[in-house]
Amino acid sequence: MNFSDNTFGETREIRAFTKEEILEIKATLNKFKSGNTEDSVIDNYLKSKLYLSSDIFDTYSNYLEDLKDFTESYLLSIIKSNYFYLKTEILNELNLISNNLKNLSSNTRNIRRLTKNNLQLDDFLLIIDTLLDENDKLTSKIKQSQKEIESIFDDKILLWNKINRIKNLNFKLNNIPSNLKNWNEFKDLFIFIESLNEEFLRKRKKEKDMFLTFHFEEIYQYFLSKDENKIKFYFDLLHLLYTNNIFEEYTGEEFINILERKEVIQNLKNFIRPLLTQLIEDKLRDILVEIEDFNLKEKDLNINIKPLKDQKLSIVLPKIVDYYIVGLEKRFQEKIHDVIEAEKFEEIANFYYQKIDDFSSLINEIEDWVLNIESFLKPYENITLALRKIFSNVSSEIYRRKNEYLTFIKTVKDEESRVEVRKFVSDKISKVNDLIRIYEDEASLIIKEEFPQLKRIKEILNDYYVKIQKIKEEVYKKLDSVKSNDIDIYQVIKFWEDSLNRKRQQLTFLISLLLNKLFKSFKDLIEKEGFLFATITEITEQTENFEQLPLNFALSSFLSERLTEDELKERISEIKSKINQLNNSLGLYQVEISKLEKILTNRVKIRKGISDSDVQCTVCHKNINFVKDKVITCPFCASTYHYLCIAYWVSKYNSCPMCQNHFLVPHSEMFESEEDFKLE
């Protein structure tokens, strides 16, 4: 039985009855009935018309059963080879069987209508339906596993065969599975291999562990002689045998001289080079068009990179990478030149990054193809070493340029964000300044106005002043009129003074009471005004637990992790200054200081490579405060000292007291500067 071109019992194709054939059968059946013909004669006649005399059902059933076993064992297994041409031949055969069965079903139904009741025809229809169902299921499985080959680069089996033709190595035949011996294509091949080893078998027929060998070219020529038009189908069969270890490479008794080896290597290179060049041109066709459109004229960039076949891959491929990425960067710069919106900038940046990423994927696909070819070249796989090095360098360059591009985008985005935030804050500062200016104008107008109460009091004071002055003038005139008499005027004046002094002492000055009342009334306003403008530089929202502690964007919560050591020290110094100014908030600010000091201590420890929680000075054995103390850490043994404990030793010997190692540059970065540790 063949995979294709089966005769199926000398009945390759079954056609549907024509109208004339049906009428002929009807006339014959009527003649049989009128002549009282025996049923056996009628049955044989019908079988001949339906091509059932050659046990065609058994033939189809056996073919489908064997094909199902072969398909599940070799075509639908974990092996990733496509075997497109082998599956195509099988599908053609299954399609032929399907058409034959459908025509046979149609013919049987037409005859059944002529014979009315015929149990044998009913059995035939049931068998046909069963075979059609099996055929359709098997066809569906094979189609689902079949992937069309788009180009020679995707046809790994064809490449494998062509490369093996060039190598023409010796192979040996291993044990043949029984389920392959059912197929004539394999059976004939095995017989041919035996014929190649006929003399060998005759000479060593008594030896154990004998095996058959052949050269690849011999098998190729054998298949070529059978049917040149089906050579790709035979290539699939050959590869299937190889991947299932039915035959394998064998070089035990074969010797290849140096000249032959050099010739094979050169032929392999001659085969791979144009293929690889064509693959690069196909994969990078759009890339090359884009490079031309970039119109790069800066320096030496405006060169012709086509045709690729005339240039060395080690030169042209890096150039393609360089020119393409330079061109993308140029286009990117042009696109973002007038872009203001952050969203638009990010959209453009992501688009061009994706372009670089897609280009990198194309290069990787080409490299993967080379690696796949390499697996076919054994024992000549070293001929691709130079190609691997080229692709490794190119991939590294693309990776580097991608990272540079990402860094550039991040820098621009960060700068855009900084400018945006700074502009936003600047606008808000302007608004605050405008509000303060309006406040000053409004408050000044009110302050310049005379309070109605004060004006009324002045009027009352003036009124009573006039009235009292009138009384005083009347008293004065009276006393002046009697001053020449012998009346004791002194006693009268004394009486005036004593009476009004007592009253004046009893009197509470109402103006003072008014001022006290005004002060109390404006005290809350003064405090609110003072708090408003005292905390105007703080932008942190007040919390329930720390209503009087503006931490200015909660530096200790998350921003402190992004600050440098100098910035941390600067914040500590600022907060200490606030502690001196706000004694009532001392405890809250001390909590903030301890958080920042802890972060600073850990930061210093990490920088100096210190993992211990408590670190003691190696000289005085006192715990080191990394926030306040100046320290020296030995880069060799990691011993840590107070600056004052070791300063004299280092200045004299320039070495570590513990390990005695000399420092390469005297005092270079050995201890923090005075400014670094100045906290107040």
C-alpha cells in the first residue's frame, strides 16, 4: 500500500452514474425480473456496476487504519517537523477516497430506488457512511497539523536534505518499526538499501550485529529516479526516518581526506551564503526602504548598502543597524521638535521604541535561522562561528542603542515633568503672591479707617471736656471774685482737690478697658495671620495627629529615599532650626529627625559596606553615631574609627592600625569633610 497513487484494487477512481447509465441499469433489472433471473446473478451484476467486486471497502478500511496508525505515531507526535509535502500527498489520497465514497453512496442510492427493498444495499450504505466518517476525522487532524511553507527559509526539511546532499555522509540503517513495513515507499527503500549492501552482506553473513549502510546521495538519486516531480515528498519521508532514528549518521569506517573536507566546507558556505543574503534582504526589505527614505547625509552615512550580495556581512549588517537607528533617532527628533503635550511625546517615543524593538526581533529571527542551519551541518558546524560572532556583536549593539534610546526618552520625560511641575508651582506661587497683595490692600484700607467706637468716644470726651471746663471756669471766677476777702480760699481749693482726687482714684479709665477689649478681640486674628504667613512655605496638608507640624510634603515618608546624603543633612539642619523656633513642637520634630537620621545612618553604612547594627570605634570602643561623628573606614579590613581617634596615626603612617595596609593615595576620601557633618 502506498501513501499516494494507490490503485485500490484496480479501481483508482469511481465516478457518479450518468443519466444514461441509470436508465441502462433500470432496463437491465427489468429484463432480469421479466426473465425470472436468479438473485445471485442480479447481485453480481449490481456489484460490478458499483465496483464492489474487488472488495473495495476492505481496501479503503485497511488503508485508513494503517494511515491512522502512521499519522498518530509520526505526524501528530511531539516531533515539530511539518512534513508539509508528505501530508499534502496523504490529503490528496484521502480526498480521492472521500470523492469515491460519496460517488459510491450516490450510485448505491440510485440503484436502491430501482430495486426497492434490498438489504445488501442498505448494508453497503452503512459501511460507506462509516468509512466517510473515519476519512473526514483523519483528514481534519492532518489539516490542523499542516502548516503551509511560505519560503525556502521556512522549509527546514528541504534545507536539511540539500545540506546532507553536500555533505554526503555515510548512514546506517537501524531497526525498522513494523508499522512502516506496510508502506511500499519505505519497503522499496529498504530493499534498495539492501541491494547496496549485497556484497557486504555476502562477505559478512556469519557476523553478528551487522548493519546496512548507504551514502545520502545514493538515496537521493534513488528517489529522483522514482519520480522527480515528487522529490519533496520523498525528502519528507527521508527526514521522517532520520528524526525517528531509523537511520543515523555513521562514520565508523569512512575516511574523508583533507581536500574533500575543504571542498565540502566550501560547498556548504557557497550554499548558505546566498540563502542568508536572500533571507536578510527578505526580512529587512522594509528596513532598507526606510533607510533610503531617511536620506541620511550627515558625515559618511549616505552610502549605498545595496545590493547585499556584493558586500561582506560583517561590514554591511552593522552598518544597517547603525543607519537604521540613526535614522529613527533623526525622525524622532523631528517629530518631538514642536511637541508640548506630555501624552503626545510619550506616544511618539513609544512608537519609535517599538520600531527599534521590531527591528531587533527581525535580526533575532535571522540569527535563529542560522542556529537552526547549524544543527544540520554536523560535523562541519564550525563554519558558522564567524556568523555567530557577527550576530552576537550586532545584537549587543542593538541592545546598547535601545538602552541609550530609553535613557534619552526617560531624561526628556523627566525634564518635561520637571519643567511642567516647576511651571505649575510657579503659577501657584504667583497666585499666592496675588492673594497676599490683595490681602494687604484690603487690610490696609480697613486699618487706615477710624473705628466708629473711637470716633464716638472722642466726641463724648470733647463734650464732657467742654462741660467740665465750664464748671471749672465758673468755680475759678467765683474764687477769683472773693480772693480779696478774708475767706479761707485754700481750704476751698483743698476741698476741690480732695473731692475730685477721690473720684479720680475710684474711676477706671474706660479707654484702657476698650483697648483691652480690642486686644482680646484681635488676638485670634493676629494669631491666625501669624500662623498663615509663618507656614506659607510649607505645602504639606495638616494631619489629625500632627496639626501643628507641617512636614513639607512628608519628606520622611517617601521622598527621603530619593534624597542624597547632602540633601538629607540639609533637611536635618532645617528641621533642627525649626525645633529651636518652635519649642512647643519639639517632640514632633524630634520624631522626624530620628527617621531621617536612621535613613542617613543606613545610607552611610551601605556606602561604607557596614552591615552591623551597632558599630564601635576600633580604638575607643564607643558606639559610632554616623549622623554626627566623622569616621574613617579601612577599605581593606573594614575597620571603622572615629576621626579624632585615628587622625594622628593616619597622618603619620598612612595605614590602617589593624591590618597595616597602606592606602594608595594618602588621606584620599578617608573621612568626611567638616562641611558634610555640619548639622547646625
